[in-house]
Amino acid sequence: MPEGESVRTVVSCSSCGSVYAAEKWPDGTVQPIGKRTGCDCGSNEFHVVEESDSAVIRDEEID
């Protein structure tokens, strides 16, 4: 693991779009939590999902 303290974030697989909880390190490295070998599709490339209010599903949108 890279040096320094990590922060929790959400990443998306660059190949299939699967989303995982992850750790982001000060050097920019991201590591999905519990997925040390990469995504289930075989990819090892991920990008951080940017925080967006539209990504949150509200109760009234579920009905």
C-alpha cells in the first residue's frame, strides 16, 4: 500500500462500470475495499465517482 493516510471514497470500474467502496491514498492510488485483485470483470482500472446530488435516490423517487 502507498504511504500516508487513506480516505474512503467510491470508485467505478473503467471497463464495466461496477461501483465499489474504496480507499484513496495521497498519491492518487485507489484500491477497492475487498477487491485486491481488481474488478470481477478482470479490469484493474478504476476512477473516483464524483459526488453529485443527482446520484442520491430519495424516498419519493422510489414510489
